[in-house]
Amino acid sequence: MKKIAAIFILFLTFMSCKIQYSMMDGSIDASTFSVDIFEEQASNAPAGYGATFSNFLKDFVISRTKLNLSIDRPDIEISGKISQYTTSPVSVQSDEVAALNRLTVVIFVSVINNKDEKQSFESTFAQFSDYDAGQDLSSVETALLEDINSKLSQDIINKLTSNW
């Protein structure tokens, strides 16, 4: 009898639990977006990086939100510029030689929400990725930019969805 009561209580407990899933863009009152090619203002950024980041951002937003890409009067318009692209030493050893270098990318982003002007914003985002100082930047740049682009895109989505 105790076993049946325990099973019944366990059953009631599970039945009263509720798991709710939601998309990241629950606070976005929009269905379409566009991304203009980011202007390259950082003199040492790789040629074409603005277009590469813009395409990465489009794919990132499509894969992580319910928004659909649209060129014709989108609800949300994203544009911006690559303002800094720098490398610097970050982990100096006792012999004053860097063990790690850091690639940092700073972007300025403008988001216009055509459905709710109060959710429009302009913001600057910076992200970095470290690499071994013994490696040439050109040999690891693609992987570093993949990591940085992902972080920057996530920052943009977080700002877009949370309105912070």
C-alpha cells in the first residue's frame, strides 16, 4: 500500500511539473530583418571582412531566431561598421616575450526597429580571441574570426532580444 501511495505521489509530482521551451527572440515583435554590409573602417582588417561578417550575422540570426531575411521593407534593419581590428600581446613571460596574442574586433551597430521605434538602438560591441604568439596571425585568423564573429553576433541578438 505504501508503494502504491509513493508511486501516486510521484505521478502527481511529475504531472504538476511544467517544462516550457521558448525561442531566444520572444521579446522581438517582428518577423523580418535585413543586414547591410558592414563598412570596413579599420585599416588593418582583412579585405572583405565587412561583407564576411554581414553574411555570418545573417546566418546567425536566421538560425537562432524566428526572423526571416527580407530585403523589401524589413521590420528590423541592421547596419554597422568594423571600427577596430587589432592584435596585441596579452601574456608576457619572464623573458618579456608574449606567450599569447589577442585579436580584437570592435564593431559599431545600428538597429532600426520599424515596428517599435523604442527598440531601435546604436551600440558598440567588442570581442576577442587569443592565439599562441608562436603562430602567425594569417595561419589562425580564419578560426579566430569564426569565434569572434559568433560572439559579436550573439551580443547583437542579446541586445536585440533583451532590450538592455
